Amino acid sequence: MINYLYQEQNWQKQLNDLIIDPLELLNLLELPKEHLLSGAILASNDFKLRVPRAFVKKMRKGDAHDPLLLQILPHHLELQEHPEFITDPLGEEAANQLPGVLHKYSSRFLLTLTGACAVHCRYCFRRHFPYQENLPKNEDWLNIKAYIEDHPLINEVILSGGDPLTLSNRKLQLWLERIESLPQIKILRIHSRVPIVIPNRVDEELISLLKNSRLRIIVVVHSNHASELDDYTCNKLAALSFEHITVLNQAVFLKGVNDNAQTLINLSHRLFEARVMPYYLHVLDKVKGAQHFDVISSEINHIYQEVLANLPGYLVPKLVREIAGEKNKTPLFGVSTF
Ligand SMILES: *Cc1c(COP(=O)(O)O)cnc(C)c1O
Ligand code: SF4
């Protein structure tokens, strides 16, 4: 294998050169192709393998249980039916007011500008969401603007996904200017996994775009394991903080990936080194195809207690679950049955 210099390569080139073939991935990781049962190929027909090479570089060669690999490798168990695991567990289709818009929580408003992600996470709750019919076009902006003005409690716009940082800086700037034009909006939040899987996405242009905005900017990244945070990635994340951009992390509780206290403790410490504050630890949404990542609630409680006992309060992510129809994410700490 040629040594892949992802640190030097432009992020858009990396985005155009994703690994989509499971056999190529196994080959790069020096894993036998028997590791991929035939059902996994079928599972990937539904929700394609998609992973940046920069992320694969962080995986351990020859380790079929690598926690990063498990998050992205199609698994034959995805095809198993389970009555509790359904295609739209969060009822997002019902909350979808206008193309690209999800308004479930009073003060904040979620805007989806693209259905594309740089990586396909097998446990993603949006894996079945019909993005393509649901993206705002330029002419939809006037309706979105009218909707926001009709809801004076909205003071924060969240760009979510798909992954908004797969968009070009030019396109981001266009939407940033639109959002800035609404005086009621004070905060712009960007939910993205791209800085973790293609750290070069945090380029000078992006930083300057964000730091020059009149809005308070929050970037919420998504990392589930300290191995995702090599020094290069941490430096990129810290570069955002140095420009007064608040950087938070959300993680998902995943069997085989981070379902033990020490792994979660290491993640929090590593995030802090990157000047990122742990925000949420989500209990898995019961989405069809993700049941093999599920951890039973008593086990989660037990692990979370140990995390609490071993971290300063500011490094403990809030354990939450999203319940369809609720007005906020539901905190789970101290709740013995959930
Ligand atoms: C999670 C989520 C938000 C953000 O909620 P916070 O608790 O503020 O992080 C907003 N809208 C939707 C639809 C969400 O699912
Ligand atoms: S929306 Fe987030 S969790 Fe889902 S596939 Fe994209 S990057 Fe992964």
C-alpha cells in the first residue's frame, strides 16, 4: 500500500476518493475477505459502505474488532428483522415542516442542507430518512425565513445532516449570510462528523468564515472513541477553539465500540486535550439494521455510574435518549428504568 498522505491532501479530493468497496477496505486493513459474510454485502446494498481513507488510517491493521472499523463495516445482522427496530424511530417524517426543516424543539431549528455524509455510520438513525426529496432549494429560503419569523422563540439554527461540512465553503457562506440576515438568530450550530473523518476539512477558509460571523458559532463533532482523535485531528479541532468557536462532542453508546467505562473515560480526556467538551452520550436510537449495536439499559447504567465516579463533572457527557414527540432530549442519569 502506498503511504497515503491524507494530511497533505485537499479535503474535497479526499471526499471524492472515499472507500466504497468492502473488499478494498478489508484488503487495506489486511483482513481476510471471509470476514465479510455474504449478508454484509447485501446489507451494504441498502446503505452503502462509505468511509474516508483518513479515517481508515486510524484503524489497526489486522484487527477485525477495531472499534472504528465496527462503526462503518456492513454487518450481516443488519438484515435481521426486529420488532423494536424500525425505519423512523424518532418520528422525524412527522416533524418535517418544510423541505430541509425539522422544528421539534422550541428555541432551535434544524436545517438540513445536504443528505450526503462523508462516512456512513451503520447505527445512524437517519439511514432510512428520505433526504433526497427533502432538501431546500435556493427558492425555498423565503419560506424558511417566513417560518422562522413566525416563530419568534427560535434563536438558534442548527445545520445538521446529512453532514453540512460536506458542502463547499462557498455554499456554506451563502447560507450563513442568509441566517445572519435574521436578527432573531443569535447562534449557529453545525453538527458534523467530517472534522473527525477528514480533519483537513477544517481549513483556513472555513475558520475565517466562521470567525467572522456575527453569530455565536458552535461546532458539535461526533466521535465515539479516543482512537478517532490522533494528534493531527486534535490540532484541527483545537484550531477552532483558538478562534472562539465552541466545540462540543456527541457520542453514541455502541456495543463493541465504547461499551466500557475506561473507553468512555479515555474519550473524554482525549477530547479535552483537543479543547472539545463532551456534550451528549446518546443511547442508540432503535433504527432498523442497528440492533447489533444495542446495549441493555442496566449495563449502560452500570457503565455510566463508573464514568461518573472517575471523571470531573465537566468531562461527563449527558446520557440522553431521544423519544419521539418529546420537547427535548430526555436525560437518563439517575433513571433506573429506561
Ligand atoms: C437533538 C436535536 C436538536 C438539538 O437539541 P439540543 O438538546 O439543543 O442539542 C434540535 N432539533 C432536533 C430535531 C434534534 O433532534
Ligand atoms: S448523519 Fe452522522 S451518524 Fe449518520 S451517517 Fe452521517 S455522519 Fe454518520
